[in-house]
Amino acid sequence: MNHTNTEKKTKPVAPKVKELIANTKSVILATVDAEGNPNSSYAPFVQVEQTFYILVSFMARHTKNLSEGRKTSVMFIEDESATKQIYARERLTLEATTSQIERDSEIWNNVIAKLKENHGKVVDVISEMGDFILIALQPVKGSYVNGFGSAYFVDSNLEIIEHRNDVNHQSK
């Protein structure tokens, strides 16, 4: 059975993009290597204005992919233990460009201080290790979902562009 626009639809839930980000301590990363092989991982992050920053080690596969500016997607997702419906977890998925921040630059120092504030003294230790680099993740576009029938397109400023009502669910 096809659901059409004339049938009753689930009312979208008001978007809470900024609240989801504020309640999340790490971001899920999806990257690809030079051969196009996918890799997923995660990293603690901080947000400064509209940019997200992660401190990652070259010992991790995703770091090389990130540092070489390959296609990257990031996801912020509601904790499983907090969700009411596992199929409808609140989530924000973004395509992002990446750039490496120069060690000991003003941006490096400011972001490292914020990482330490948010994630503790371990940042002092790992930021001094030579294999750790700071990566900026700049959102390009994405999508935000906060329930059944409640999905939105998001722009590079993390603002809702429009409700994704152009696709109807189908059932057998």
C-alpha cells in the first residue's frame, strides 16, 4: 500500500539540531581511503561557531583519510539508552570538508583549551604526542531526523532548510 499526501501523516517534531549537538560528546566518522574503501570510527569533538574539531592519531585509519581531504560524513546521534524508539533515534548526519590545523597556531591553542575543558586533562597528554593532529570538520549540508515522518534538510550553518516530505513511505 502506498501512502499518499491525502492520507494521514505523522506530524513532524520541532527540530532541535543545536540541542542534539550540545548533548553529544563524540561524533561518528565515515571516511574513505584512496581506493574508496569505507572506514567508520568516532572521535570526541568540540564545536567553535559552525566548525567541529577533533584531535585524532595517525595510528587510526580514519586520520589519514581525514588529513588528505577525502569525502567525509559525520553523525551525531541520540544515545540508545535515552531513545524511546530504536528505529527513530534522533540524529544529524552531515557531509563535511576537512582541513588540518597547524600545531601551536592560535586556532590550535584555542581549540585544545576547549577540548580540555570539555573532555578533561587527557587532552594535555594526547595533544603533546606527535602522532595526534587537529582536524577541522566544516559542514557542507546534511539531514536531521527526530522521529517517524520528521526529517529535514540542513544547510552548512546547521539551519533547517525544509521538511523532507517529498518521499512517501511504502508498505507491502
